[in-house]
Amino acid sequence: MYCGREMRIGLDVAQHQLLWPELTERVQFAETAGFDGAWVFDHFKPLYGDPNGPCLESWTLLAALAAVTDRIRLGVLVTGITYRHPSILATEAITVDQISKGRLEIGMGAAWHQPEHQELGIPFPEIKERAERLEEGIQVMRLLMTKDRARFEGRHYQLDDASYHPRPVQKPHPPIWIGASGEQLMLPIVARQADAWHAFGAGQTLVAKSRLLDQLAAKAGRDPNRILRSASLSLSQPWDRVRRRAAELRDAGFGYLIAEWPSEGKRRLDEFAQKVLPELAA
């Protein structure tokens, strides 16, 4: 799905402590300012600030955002596999892709926030099982998005002559992103299953992991250049440092950066959109 090396810039709109009017404003700003995508997170409570503050659910939020935007791509960074059965998530993803007329990115991960699971009564197995569920879940979703009478016999998930319509607008399905860092369990899954990989970390660490992903993808029989590489970009650093990190990652083959909503607020983001975004997206 991805062969080029152009740099795309998304914006993490960070729905911690926000209600619908401000979230709409953030995403519509991102669309107007020229960002490629707007990204929400998959948690049911804020990760910082008032623990009883607002935190809108990600996939219903994506559907609403799809209806009030026209160009910008939309995604969850990333959907925890433990929170929803992949068969149901597949139908939600198709719904968002239909409403958005083909602007969905499917972000997936193994989930990590144990206290949230415990509080809400959601099982939180060990990382090995979560990784297994992630890979099986992606296979289940891909089948439901592309096949009729799909069958799947996994350790954790099964399909028995399953069909779902309509199909996604994007063919064969919206791009599947995996957020992952672990070299033993997670990067091999990225190599086998992902259209795009998102990782956090320092530049040299990401470069080394990207090289490992090249090797793992080749071993899995895939062209490494078909896996988009993505990383986060802090906007709270001086602009010359922001530019250096972007250049370092671009040179290492990363084609997507997700700008974090700056703690300094909208004025800082406006400055980025005016001074730096046009350079990076050129």
C-alpha cells in the first residue's frame, strides 16, 4: 500500500479532558491547516489531569468526526485489542470508512493500561496472549472486510461462515497500523500483518528498530518498503530541533509523523502550522 518516501504529518488531537465542541474545533483546524490526519486515543478515562474529567470513546468519536470533515484522514492511535471483539471492531471500522468516504486508518495495538482494565472489569491477560490476540484479531478483521462466508479457527477468535456488508470504501480495506516497540513479540507481528508501523522513542532507537523490521519483513516474505514507518513529533521543542528530528526520521525512511498537541496550547500549534508544517510536508 505504501511505496513512497514522502513525509505526511498527522495531528494527535488528544481527547483527554475535552468535550465534543472543542474536539470538533481541533480536528477542523487540523483539516484547514493542511495536516494529513487527525488521531484520537483509545482510553475510557483521561490519562492525566482530573480522573473524573471527560474522555469520549474513540470509535464512536471517529464516526462523528467523519461526518463533520471532508478531507482529513482519521484514526485511533491505537485501538487496544482487549477492548472490543475484532469482529465487532471490523464492523465499526467499515462504518467509519463508509461515513468518511474512505478516510479511515485502522490503528491497532496490544493494549497496555492495566489499571483501566481492572477498574472497568475488562480482562487483561499477559503480554504474550495480548500479542496473540492482536495478530489473530487483525486476521479476523481483514477477512470480514474482504470476504463472504469467512472462516477462521484461531486460539482466541473464530469465524464460522461470517459475512458483513457493506464493504469498506478503501480496497481491499483501510490501511492497518500497528503501534509496537517490543522486538521479540510485537515487531514480528508488524512485519507479518501491518501496512504501517508506529513507534515511540529517540531517533537512533527508532532507526535501529526500523532496520530490524526490514529484516523481519523480508523473512516473512514481504517487501519492507511496503510498510509505512511512523513516529511521534513533539512540538514543545525549539523549531530547529523539531526540524532536525523530522529530517533524521525522513532520512531513515519514516514517511509519517504524528505531531503531539503541544502543552503550550493552540498558539504554539498555529506557529507550527505556519512556519514548519509546509516545510515538512513538502
